[in-house]
Amino acid sequence: MTNAAKREFYVIIERDEDGYYVGEVPQIKACYSQGETIDELMVNIKEVIGLCLEAEKDEIIPEFVGIQKVVV
């Protein structure tokens, strides 16, 4: 048996008005989750990433370039 290669994704984390941590994977359409703690969020988002990858297994996932902070 061979193990599938591990893939790396970035999670953008925000805190909503109710205090929950909300995470989104910008490389995958509609891939987001939440948790009461960052640890809970990360467990949840890993599960969601797996489900999203199964649903989009033939789609090309774009390369994540980064985040820029802009002051206006």
C-alpha cells in the first residue's frame, strides 16, 4: 500500500461577532468551517478540506500566492 502524498493548504482565520473562529481555504471553492477555539477550527477544517477534495478531485487547485496587508 502506498500513502497518498500530503498536500499543504493555507487557512485564513477570522473571529466572527459571536466569538467563533471561522476559517476559509482560499484555494478551494466554498471550503470553510468554524470552531469555538482555533484547535477545534483546525480539526473541523481538515475534515472539510478532505470532503472538498473528494468533490473536486478532477479540478486544478490554484497556487496560493499570499496575503498582502493594505492600509487605506
